[in-house]
Amino acid sequence: MNRLVILLILLSAVLFTAGCTEDADNSTDAQQIQVSVVENLTALEQINTSVQEGPVLIKFGAEWCGPCQQMKPILSDLAAEYTGKATVMSADIDQSRNLSAYFVTSYIPDSFVVVGLEDGEYVYMQDNGNVTKDRFQARVLGVMDKQVYEELLDRAILYHENVNK
């Protein structure tokens, strides 16, 4: 009788543990798939190529920056949600010093949306729906709700569609 009880307890423990491990692995796989759609920005050519297809959301940050790390799931969600409509890129200021200097990044996280190239200059979407060549008028500093980035991307997509009719 004691052997049967012990055997049942061991069998229950194995089944319970196997189920928990399998669920944890599945959620990790789903997170890795989402994270992979955020492009690592290392060169201006990436922006130039992507902006021909649609708006490009760019976030400058760093591994050591807590708020930048808070943005990772937001960027992953946006990248998955806007696949085929917009590109989401992330650049590390420590690894891409030339890009950081080019865009004069002094505070992180620093995000903005590029909607085009005009006379060799980037055109940026402002949160009010207007476009500008002045990145400082179009940047989003700090971590905002996902809705802020969605509204900005939605405006940028409409702008891109109207310009390319």
C-alpha cells in the first residue's frame, strides 16, 4: 500500500512538472519570435531602404537604461502589429555611436518616425500629424504608452499612403 502511494505521488510530481516546463518553454518561444521582428539599426542605409516601403519607427537606447528595457515589449508588439505597414528599428547608442551622433541623441529612450527622404534629408512625423525635417520637433522622449506610438505610426502610414498615390 505504501509503495502504491509513493508511486502515485512520484507519478503526479512528474506529470505536474512536465506540464509546467512545457508551458514555460512555449511562452519563451512566443516572446523570442516577437522580439526578432524588431530590427537592429546599425547603418543609415537600413532606414533609407525601409522608408521606401513605409514609415520607420526608430528608438535609440542602451542596455544599461532601465526605461529603454521597458520599451522592448512595446516595440515587439508594434513590430508584430505593423508588419508589412511599417518597420520598427532599435539602435544602441553605445554600439552605434555614429548613428547616435548623426541624430544628436542626448537623452534616451529617444524615438521618432521617419516617413520619407526629401533632398537628402529625413522627413519626420510629428505627433500632431504634420511632417518636419527637424527631428527635435518629432521625437518622443522617454517611455510612453503603446497607444502614443500606435497613433504616431497610424498618422505616418496615412501620410505615406497619400504621398505615394
